[in-house]
Amino acid sequence: DAVARRWPAERFGAVARRLRDLGHRVVVTGGPGEDRLVQDVADSGGVPAADLLTGGLPFGALSALVAHAALVVSGDTGIAHLAAAHGTPSVTLFGPVPPARWGPPALPRHRALWRPGPPGDPHGTVTDPGLLRIGAEEAVRAALALLPPTPPTGPPRGDGVDAGALHL
């Protein structure tokens, strides 16, 4: 449980709402034991129940979701590494540890959001103050810079998921 690296659910919800308002589908995932957080994001972001993936997906299913997503927005967690490995565009929110240490490759398809400050404990029990200085609108701008201006039309790719994925 990486509380120090967990951006507030209501901010993820604000990102989800804005992307949905612009016509993008948003799928929300979380790890085992994070169903309440997933629901909080959905409630604040207007994400329908059909687009919530609770219970912590098995690794293969999570990997497939990331591989076929148009974009991943997440904290500095394993899903960010999956996005980099699959070449999926990503916005990763960093707190106690700078992206220069654990961040995605310096490629145009990845955005690492971070506020410099004293190094923190990535396994701490409170959200890192630097992470809290990243606002929802900044994350939305980063996401929109990586997404097509309008959602794709026609049948979805691959396994039927052609969406932005937000992962707690």
C-alpha cells in the first residue's frame, strides 16, 4: 500500500470527469483492497459501473488493458512501468521520489509530473506534500497533450478496450 505515492481520489475523479466530458472513455482500476478508492474516483468522475475494474485484476488482464489503452494516468506504481513497457502513452504522478530515479523513459509519449522538494519516503503513511502540489488541471492538460483531440470512432482495438485508464 503506497499511501505516500497515492494522489487523492477526487483529483483522479476530476481528471476522469474532464476526459469523459470531452468524449473519451475512462476505465478505472485499482489494486487488491482498493475497491473503495476505485468507487470514490468513479463517483467523483461520473464513471459508469461498467468501466470500473475492481478487485485487483490478474496481471495478464491488467497488462492487456494497459497494452490496448489510449493512455494511462497513474501514480508512481507498477502500472506506470507496464505503460512504459508496452509503449502506451502515460501521465505519471510522482511524489516522494523524482522521476529521474524511477520515471518513464524520456520519450514524447510519456509525461512525468513532479514538484521538486526534499526526498520523501516512497513507503510512507501519508501522501507526499510534493505530490499534493500537482493539481487535477495540470494532469488533464498532460493527458490531453497525449490523446487525440477527439476520441477514436469505429470498433475498439484488440480486446475491446480503447480507452484512457486511470489506475490508483
